[in-house]
Amino acid sequence: MFNWFSLDIIYYPVSAIMWVWYKAFSFVLGPENFFAWALAVMFLVFTLRAILYKPFVRQIRTQRQMQELQPQIKALQKKYGKDRQRFAMEMQKLQKEHGFNPILGCLPMLAQVPVFLGLYHVLMSFNRTQTGIGRLGLSVEENRSLGNYIFSATDVGHFLDANLFGAPLGATMIQQHGLEAFTAFNRGSVIAVGVPLMILAGVATYFNSRASVARQSPEAAANPQTAMMNKLALYVFPLGVVVGGPFLPLAIIIYWLANNVWTFGQQHYVFGIIEKEEEAKKLEAKERRSQNAPAPGAKPKKQSKTSVEPKEISSTDGVELDETSTDNGSSDRKPTGSSPGKSASGNGSRTPRPGATPRPGTRPKKRKR
């Protein structure tokens, strides 16, 4: 019975996705095939990571945005290092101005935690005869007669029968209880299968962390807190996978390996897209600058001043015109001092005739006595 107030809200979806993939692979490989169940676990990972693809992209963008803000954050730390309350207020203001949301950077990682716990519970619930899992005191026959969330009782039996050279998918390397539930169990085979998977999972975790650290900006890597987290991601987490491997069922180790392989490939793909977008933006900005800039070797053009055409001089402009009669009775109208800057006497001074009105803006000259 589904219970909304328990972790069934996690267990049922995880079980349903795994059930779909198991039915698909068991149709080809057989219901008791080890690889049919192993592939079901792997594709459970791929399905969940595909669902979380958009939040993962937001996480990457958030991390890159955080790296870009590192110089401003350092300036705030230097300015308000002792006043933590003021520093927190300024940090919130800075994040709001740039549309930065730190929760988006943690969403994919936080979403994987309940999935991991849900898968662990579902896999361990296939074998309820183990101490501390499900109902205690069940016999092997009672355990096989019960379903497991979406899986039927027949599916439970097929899971317990699936093994690779005597290594059941739900067994651990150090398991001591519930061994009678498996049709075949060989500890040497479990170790032979589990150790390579465990090492591969640790190596995948290391290279996944290494690729993430390599893409950090120098400012972000210089941060003491970031440097400490980088060391944990590069050395402690991979070592934790190797050390914790013997305590985990083989199916969980396969889950961890598949998850890190997917993350490594997805990181490479998403970072490639983001870098192409940033390169396109840089080229676009460069083209805009080149279009606005003058051609190489050409001098910038100066704006020419608009030349004012001289107005036609008439008697209405305040300059007296001299009339000279010709033989045919016609008269030529000429302004006095027609030669610019010279008078009729040629001395270079311009003396208006008596009674003439000076041009606007000119000061009247005094006559020489």
C-alpha cells in the first residue's frame, strides 16, 4: 500500500523506472540474466540524469557565474571582512544584481541523494531475509512469495537467481546474513566481480572531479574553501568509493560507476556548448567593434563646416550703390569698394561714403581730420 507520509514517494518511482528497463532487457536476455538486471540499474541512472539535464545545465552556468564574481566577492571580503552581517547583505545584493541563485547549483546533486537511497532500499528489499531489511524472520519461501514495490514475487525470485559465476547482483563482498536467499553464492566470485567494479568506480569519480576542477577559473581555485573542496573531490571521494565498496551490493557499485561515467560525458558535452556560446558572443562583439572602427590606414573623417554663401548685396543691406551711366543710357550698379578689403584709393582701408549705413556687426570708423 502506497503511503504518502513515508519514503514510498521515492521508492515507488525508482522501482517503476527500474522495472520498465528490466522488462525491456529481460525480453532479450532472459528474466534471470545477470546483465539484464545490471543494465536495468544502469539505465535507471541514465533516465534520472536525463530528467535532471536542464537543472544540470543551470548548475554548470551557476558555477561559471560564481567564478566570474570571484573578484567582486574578494573585494567585499576585504572591505567587510570583520562585519559578517554587512558582508552577507552585500553578497545577497551582488547575487540579486547578477541573477545568481546558489540553490540551482546544488539542485542536481541534492536530487541524486534520495535516488541513491531509494535504489539502495529497493535492491536490499529483494532479500528481506537479511537482518535489518524489511520484515525480520522471513524464510526463503516467504521472501520469494512477496513482491517488492512495482516488482512482482516472480520478479523477486528472478533477481535472487541472477548471478555471474556465483556472484549475485544483490550481494556484498562481506555479507554474512541472508545468503540462503540466493540460488548461488560464491564469495570469491563476488570479490572477483566487485573489486574491478569498485576500482573502476573510484577511477571514474577521480576523473570526473578532475575535469570539473580543471575548468575552474584561477580566481576560484585560489579561494581557500574552493581549494579544500577540490582536494576532497580529487582524493577523498574516490578513496571513499574504494573503501566503501565491500559494504555495498554489486548493483549499487554499478549504479555509482554508471553515474560517474554519465556525469563525465555530460560535463564534456555541456561545457562544450557553453564555450561555443561564449565564443560566439565574443566574435559578435568583435564584429560590432570592427564595423564601427575606421578602415586600417584611413584617417578619421572630420566634419566639414557648412559654408555660408554670401548674400547678394543690395541697397537694402545698408550699403550705398554707385550708379555709373553709360552712353546708351543704361546704368551699372556697383557697390562702393567692390574690391574686398580695399578702397577706391587702394590704401587697403574701406571708408564708407557719407550717409551710408554700416553693415550689421561692424563698428563705424572715425574720419580722419
